[in-house]
Amino acid sequence: MKTMLKELFFIKLQSCYLLETIIILIKFMKKYFVLFICILLQSNLIYSQIKGISSFDLESMMKTDALEQLNSEQSNNSMSLPMGNIIDPEKYKVGPGDILLIQNLSSVTQKEVAIVTAENRLIVPRIGEVDLKGMTLAQARDMILNKIKDNNKESLAFVSLYKPRNVIIEISGNVTNPGTYTYPASYRISTVLRFANQLKPSSFTTLQQGIMLYQKTEKKKQFDELFSNSGIPYTYTYQTRNILVSHSDGNSEFADLEKGQILNDATYDPYIVEGDRIFVPFDNNESSNISISGAVIKPFITCFKQGDKASLLLKMGGGLTDVADLENVTLYLPTKGNINLKIDSKLNLLQEDVDLEPGSFIVIGQKSKSKTNSFGVVSVIGNVQKEGVYKIESDKTTIKEVIDMCGGFTNDAYLPLATIIRRDESLTDPKSVNYQLMEKFKHSSLTIYDTTRYQMEIIMREPRVACDFEAIFLKGDNKANITLKDGDIIKIPSNPKSVFVFGQVKNPGYIQFEQGKNMNWYIEKAGGFSETAKKSAARIIRGKNKTWVEGEDDIFVYAGDEIYVPAPPSKPAEAEAQTWIILASVASSLWGLLNTIYWWTRK
């Protein structure tokens, strides 16, 4: 008890001391408050003189607040997009909303972020206002650096574009989706037109429109592949070299996207600016053409523009194929005839450039096909003496020769189930399968039922090679000895030694295989038909190719086959009632007809 009283006494004493200390501090602050504020302001003033900013740094606070607001608006903007292109300072026009980064490496390193105002002016801290109207990024940079130098000749400064502004433009003419768009000013004309020409379904697209859109895309893909492999240009591009860009200041220019892309020059593929109206012209079949064809990756045909040269047309080909013959490159000029060109593997011209004329074209020849392309490999897996990959000559080496290379079959090999799988890329591409399905239906006269079954067959088909292994290796039929292709897979399975019986039988399951037995024998082994079986519909499902075969007495079952016994199809009550109604109607009509004939004959 005494100990507890002592502890309470000391706690009270400590509280009294703490209270007295707080009272003393309050009295001290009241007495020296003015002096404390003066010291604080003086230290901040000295710091601001060293840093070169105002004592309260109100400008930095306002700038930070403006940047936060700008970033918030941009993050909420659904059109917020990446910058896209690397900026060319000599071609990029500075405008309202651009954010510039200014770094001054004087006695103390400073980094400032400044926003171009709506009047196209820039407020540079401690420097003042800089008018950037009509300037490129390079010109604006020089102007700002000169202003900084005028203020302090010893300063070392750098200016860069931190974030380009968003601008509103209008796209019209020969584009898929004309309209008004908002994009960063770092985008070029070619970039915004790619967005405007995207083929994509929207929330307003019906199912039928979506299917037509898909068919159109697939059709274009098929033609692009066909003409690219043939070396003949397919798509004519007049519009991409004659795009009209009207600026808000009343000036206008033409964009040549093909030339701009090849030369990577923003002069021909300019950056967008606020208020631009971009008009893509429609094809003009009367314009003169130039083209490049032959052994190039992208055979190309486009309209002629004054000043076009052979070096430019070569680059439009996109590169050479593996079979291109560099010694066989010909330029045809309507007024001068054929001119042999010397080029390297990157389509660079190795001689004096040649001015093109309307109707000029370049042809890149091909090397003769090498015989090495006829060789390939096949894979043999399963019950052979030596599994593995073997070299063959496509369309010449036979299946029997390959099996001989493997050392022959093992004792467990079962030839009725042996298969050859051939490489077929069209079966692994769902788009190709769907396109083939629609293409093959184009001239068909199938019923709805047949169409559904055909669609299922197309989707489920396998790239098997028709080959009768028993005829080749057991009966010695040389006519059945097929040749192989590069990439073929030969599968030699073992004997399953059983037949699977299922459906409406009394004891479904695997039945021990017996040579030379028919379907009815295996059904009896499975206990016979059940009461619900439809006996006439029983079928043999071949294990090799899953085809259905009627179980006649002279049709034998092989190991690995399946036997299916279905039940009679059940009819819904509504369908059965409808059947009786139809029968009653027919009977009534027949009765009426007979009655009429009876009374007519009595007259």
C-alpha cells in the first residue's frame, strides 16, 4: 500500500514539473515571437537568393498545381495515347499545351517544367515571357537558351520537350472511319490515318455486319498473300501520295506518306497540329503509275510524282526475297527503254540515280530454283526397330523405303491402324478453316442438315495421307507404295487386341479380339442387344479413320474398332401429337375423297 502511494506521489510531481515547463515555453514564445519570425524569413530570403527563386516559391507551387491538374485531365481522357513517333525538333511545331523541360546547370542545378500558354507563349522563371508563335521545337529551344544566356552568360542550360500536347484534327475523304479525333501532336499524318482506317466492329455492329467485316478482312488477307507470292503488285495507292492537309492559319500542304516512310522525313509525312483538316483523296485511275515487282517482299504500284527516282522506287519494294537475283534488275523507262540497275541486298542503288517517268517500273529477277529444296525429313514413331527422323527426297522416297531405313516393324506392330500425318498449316489456323468453309459453301446446294454435317467434317478433319499398309507390306502391292513429303509423320501403333462395344447392349465394354469375326459376333459376346436397341442402326466405327460401316455378315471387325448400338430416337409429346393430327387430317381427306367418288358413281 505504501509503495502504491509513493508511485502516485511521484507521478503527480512529474505532472507538475511538465505543466510548469509548458507554461515557461509559452511565456518565452510570446516574448520572442517577433524575433523568431524575422529569423525564419531572413533564412528563407538568403536561401532564395542562392537558389534564384522567390522567398515563398509561389511560382513553383502554382506550376506544380497546374501540372497535377493537367496530368489528372490527361489520365481521365479516354484518348490518352502514347507519344508514337520520335520527335524531329526541326519539324515539330510548338503549340499551346506542350510541356517543356528546362535544366540550368549554373552554381546550383535547377530543373524547371514550363507549359506553353494558350497564346503560344512560355513563362520562363527569372527570365520572363518568350513568344514561341510559329516556331519549331529547335527554334524555340534556341530562343529560350539565348534568353537564359542574356540573363547569365556563364550559365549552361538545356531545353527538351517533356510531353507533347493533344490536338483536335478532322479526317475526311477516302478513309474507313472519317470524323474528328484527338491525338498527341507527336503523331504524324500516317499514324492518325492508320487509326482512321482500322477495320473493327463497334457496339452498333450487328452480327451479320460483323461476319461481313470478317469475310472482307480474310478475303484481303488471301489476295495479299497470293499477289505477294506471285511478285505482282495488288493494291494501287494513289491516295497515300496526295493527302491534302489544311492548317488553321489558312496554309495547306500535300503529304506523301510513301516517300515520308521510306526517307523517314517529316517533310513528306508532317506532324499534326491543332485545327488540321486532313483529306484523303479517292483513287484516280487516270493518273500515271510507277511500280516495282518480281522478287521483292512487297510488290508495289503507286502514282507517279514529279521528282521520283529509281532509288525511291526500289525502297518501296520493302526488301528482297531469298530467291532474288541481284544481277537481274531492270528499270523500264517509256522513253529510254530498259536500263540495268546495280543494287545491293538492301535495295540500295549502287550507281547514279535515275529520274523516273510516268509508266516506269522495276523488275527484280529470280534465281533458278535449287534442287536442294526437294530434300526433307520424315519422322517414324511407334513399333519399328529404330524410331527417329530420316532424310528423304520429297515426292520420290516411298513409305516402303523409309520403313526399310528403320529396320522394319516390331512383332507388336499393327498395320491396320498405321497412319501417315501430313503437315497442313491451314488446319491449325481457325481463321483459315472458317474462310475455307465459307468459300466451299459459295456454290453448294446442300440442305441445312447436310450443311451442318459438312461444317462438322471440315472442322474435325485431320491431315491424314491415304495409305493401305496391309496392301503394301502384307500383299506386296507396289501400286499402293506411296511417296512421302517433307514433314510427314509415320505412326505405327501396337495391336490393341480388343474391340469396344457400347450403346444398347447388355454388357458394354472391351471384348477380346478374334480374327475374322463380324459385328454380330461381338454383340453376342457383349450379351446381345438390349430391349431398347435399334438393331438396324448398329454400326462399326473403324479405329483408324473413325468412319462408320454397316455390320454386314461379310464385313470383318479389326482390333481397335468400336461397335455402337443406338436406341430408337424418342419423339417429344408435341411432335407425336402433331403426327397424329396429320394422320387424322389425311384420313379425313381420304374419306371425303372416297365418299365423293362413291356418290358420283351412283348417279
